[in-house]
Amino acid sequence: EGKVYPGMSIRVTDSAGAAVIDAPDLFTQYDAEGLDPEVAAELSGNITIGTPMVNGGEYLWEVKVWDKKGDGTINASMNFTAVE
């Protein structure tokens, strides 16, 4: 078939551990047809800083990218401070 089936979750929590963003799978639109490997090699995601985040607030950003039909997984996390 030659297609890949990526998944990507993004979660941002505040300093108390409460989720301010919780997106379990941003790539569900590719579940049925998949993507060509060349396209999947350049997938990206982003977050928008805004309500309920507050200026000066400290947050933890976590992202997971996985292959829905395989074993591949990438996990990353980063602490950040929201600033205007």
C-alpha cells in the first residue's frame, strides 16, 4: 500500500498539573487514506498561547508522534513560560 498512518497528541499542563490543552490525536483526518511517506516526513504541530494560559504562567508541553500501524513512537516535552 505504501502509506503511513501518523498520530500526534499534544498536552499542555499548568504548574498545578491541570491540562490547558489536551488534544489526543491531531491527525485523525489521515486514518482512512494514510499519507505518502514523503509527506509524513515533514509533519508539524504547534500550539497557540492564549486563554486559559496567562502571561508569566509556567507550563509543560508534551507531544507524542506515533505510527498507528507500526511500533514507531517519538515523545518530547518542554517547560516554557508564557510571555506577551
